[in-house]
Amino acid sequence: MKNLSGLPKLTIGSIFCIGRNYQKHARELGNSVPDEPMVFLKPASSLIGDGESIQLPAQSNEVHHEVELVIAIGKKGKNIPEQDARDYIAGYGLGIDVTARDIQQKAKDRRHPWSMAKGFDTFAPISTFMPIQPNTDFSSMDISLAVNGTIRQQGNTVNMIFPVTTLISYLSTIFTLNPGDLIFTGTPEGVSPIKSGDSICATLNNGEITLTILVK
Ligand code: ZN
């Protein structure tokens, strides 16, 4: 297992992801807005770090970027009340929830799980993480993603349907959260296809955190 860059005491554990957590993104894919968080997981084998490359899989012809705020858990917990959830956060970073959209659409049509569409090798690039500070405000973070220098996604966490503390509390009713677990908190609108040779640059709060990934 890999240590978490920026928070080296943490070994990366489970990778939880939230779908449809921004209204405009849910709508751009023709989905309804959920009344409780939609949860899926990615395998550890999908992780790559800053400066590494996404390998486009032969099984897909349409791979999309989804830039997301990622939370790192720092403390073990189960049934965490929302008002205590912040105490369980070690830090935060950026991630790209890489998605084989054509495989996901087929899975949706067949009512199959999303594990294949979301879980190929290299489909979970993550940045270096920042430790949480007393003034860290998860409800007003700018996140953006550019491909070859052109902005494709530009959002703010203020538009999350379920805020970070709600997600932690909700997940902990199902899963015991452990130090090193990651939560991909959902993507704003603007998801679009990537192709071989593309250079992706994601930024949080205009450069507080950056993530640069190439597409092979
Ligand atoms: Zn996503």
C-alpha cells in the first residue's frame, strides 16, 4: 500500500467516491438529483500520483475527466455525528475520478455496478495533500481542470448537494472509516473526453494545490 503524499504518516486505505454531488453535473448526464449520497468505490490499483500518466484502456472509446476535492481521513470512526465529522479529517487534496463513460452507460442500462467504468489501472490520480488547518473551509473551495491549457471544469464546493461533513457522517453509518481512507467528493459540471497525448492540469483554490497528469 502507498503512503499519502503530503501526509506521509497515512497509508492509503479504502477509496470511497460520491456520484452526482453537484446539481449541474447530475443534469449534464441526464440524471436526477439524489436525495441521499450515491456511493461507489475504486480499487487501490487505480491510484497514481502527480506527474504520472493515465493509461487509456483498450475496452473503452470514451474516457472522461472528473475533477474532485478529495478528503483524507485521519482517525478511525463509525456512526460519526455530522457536527464531529471535521475531527476525523487529516487533510485534503485533488483527485480525478477518471471514468470510462461508455462502459458506465452500458452498466447503467443493464443495472450493473460501476466498478469497471471507474476502476481501471491509473483511473484515480491524486495530488499531494495539505493538512487541515483551523481555518480550512471545505464549503468554499474553487476547483478547476484544464486540458491542454483550456479550462473544461470550473466549480466551487459551495455547490455540493451533500457537504463534506454530511458525506463523512453518512459513509460512517455504513463503513468503519480508517486513517488513510480517501473520499472523492463528486465532480462539478464540464466533464469531457480525454485522448492520448493530452495534458491535464487540475487546481484547487487557484494554485494552493495542483495536479498535473498526462494521458498515454
Ligand atoms: Zn466522480
